[in-house]
Amino acid sequence: QSVLTQAPSPSGTPGQRVTISCSGSSSNIGTNYVYWYQQLPGTAPKLLIYRNNQRPSGVPDRFSGSKSGTSASLAISGLRSEDEADYYCAAWDDSLSGWVFGGGTKLTVL
Amino acid sequence: QVQLVESGGGVVQPGRSLRLSCAASGFTFSGYAMHWVRQAPGKGLEWVAVISYDGINKYYADSVKGRFTISRDNSKNTVNLQMNSLRAEDTAVYYCAKDQGTTISGMDVWGQGTAVTVSS
């Protein structure tokens, strides 16, 4: 059971907009930054969003992050087949004194 | 460019030890905290440990506390994970990851991982 809860796997067709949610608590998302990672099949994770809503250079602006209270969301617009991957949220947890990840969300592009 | 290369993985019997290493290049290693994160077969990511840029502060996941030790050598640009009393549930791909900052800010660059299998 992950400390951060990610919703069941969404799916979408090319061009659509999908949202992936991540729910936590006051000790993690509620007080600390949220990070999002993309893991393509058979590869290492890649940073997608940092500090709730910041994109590293090279990440398309189709990807956006937001946070409200103890929940966070990753939105992907203009869905492409290459977006089919596992997505993970993460945050520092003050109570655990450690990083916690969501269980992951597998995005399927139909 | 930033590069992280893990090594030291393999097959080990339960109760034995293994030491993982991560060689870093392409950035000022001594200026950043470093993490280990693992992924069991078919499962999600699990954070394991982090060490501050100067090696003073270390934090561990409860699942490995007391068994694993993270360390770093800033003169050699390496971060290590000493894993003792290994269990079957420690079987995973272990990733080394660079932190964004000097304290503990979040992982930004990841290595390709090294596989550890704990089995008799």
C-alpha cells in the first residue's frame, strides 16, 4: 500500500487530454513539493514535473502539473502514442522523514 | 551531460550482503544529494535512501533501516549502497538518482539501474 494514492489507469485517444491524480496527506503533499516521473516500458524513470508545476527543459508543454491541498494532478494534453507509460507522483514526507511514491498509473493510448 | 552508472548487482542468497555502486559524471558531484530507488519486478517505485551533498545527513526507508547503509566518496564521484541481511523482498532493480539540490529536493536524473536478485 503506497503512501500516495494514484487513481486507476486512465486511457485516451490521440489528441485527447487526460489527467492523472495523486492523493496524499498533510505530511507529504500538503506541505511539500510534488514531483512527477514518467517511465516508458523497460527504461529508467524520467523527471516530468518538479516543484508541483515546473517542467525541466526538454519536457513538452503538453505536460502540466498542479497541486491543491493534499492532492496533485498531472495533465497531458494532445495525447500521443509515445505518452503510453507509467506515471508516478512523489513527495517528501515529514512524518516518515523520507520520500514516498504513488503506486503508479499506467496510461494507455488507444 | 549528466550520467549515472550503477554496478554491483547480481544474485545473492538470503541473509548475505551486496554492495552497489553508482559512478557519476557530467556535474559537480559534491554539490548534490544522491538517492537510491528500487523497483521490484512488475511493481512500482520505492525510495530506499538519500545522502546529503556532504555525506552528513542520511535518510532511509523503514523497509531497509538498520540493514542498508548509504555512503559517498566525493573524491571519486561515487555513491554506494551497502545491503546486509538481504531478503527475498529486496529483489529489485536498484536505481541511483541525482537530487536537484544540495539538501533533499527531489530526484532529477536517474541511472539505468542494476538488478539484484535475492534467492537461494
